[in-house]
Amino acid sequence: MTPPKPRAVGLYAIILFKAAKGVVLLALAFGVYSLVGDDLAAALDRLLRVVRLDPEREFFEALATRLADVTPATVGWFATGTLLYSLFSLVEAVGLLFRAGWAGWLAIGESAFFIPIEVHHLVGRFSIVVLAILVVNVWIVLYLYRNRNRLLHHRHHG
């Protein structure tokens, strides 16, 4: 009798993280698409009133002024970029679920790509959220790289 394979709790955590990120970004993309052509400053005002924040605070007034300059095309491009990135995360999650080697390398590459950006941001202005994201990305890179042969199926040509 062969011993059971050890559970890959770390891999399942990464899959869950990538899938959740993909779903949240997908919802954000559709939400942003719904704003194309809208008066963004008025939409911000409505949102702030719903969550009971004062839209006349200086920060929100400055944000509303900047939103007035955003074109529908810019909103559309932002929504499209967010949609594509959400699909990228969902493809990673599904690939990792099936333990595809390419998905492991994709997740390693994506997570590694953001590490210098996060470090640069932390050097300029510390943020606990960015620090947490940095720690998660470093962990993903190290975990998947160190465990790639045990966790992922690799095709061998020849």
C-alpha cells in the first residue's frame, strides 16, 4: 500500500487567494464598466452619502474635482484592464487546482513581478496593507518554487 500524498495546504491557500482576487477584480471590472459615461463626481457623491460620509470634506471634494476630468474612454480602459487581470488570476487558480506546472510558473512570475513595486512603495511611504501584500507575494514565490516538483505536474518532452 502506498502512503497517502501529503496535503498541500499552502497550495490550497494560494488557489483560494488567487480565486478570491479574481472574483473581486471581476466584480470591480463590471462595476467600473457600469460607470462608463456616468458623471463620476455625482456617483462618488451618491456613494459617500450611502456610506454616510461627508462628501464636502476637503479630500472628497478634491477627489470629485479630479474625477470630473476622467473621460469615459479612460474608465473603459481601466475596466478592461481590471477584467483582464481578474481573468489572469482566475486562470492561475484553475491551473493550480489542476496542479499544472505552467500555472505554478505563472503564479511565481506574477507574484515576483510585484515584489520590487511593493518594496519601492514601502520605502516611499510605509503602509501595513502593502507590507502584508509583500509578505504574501514573497511567501507565494518561495513556497511554489521550493515545492514545484512535489506539487505540480510538469510535462517532459523527448
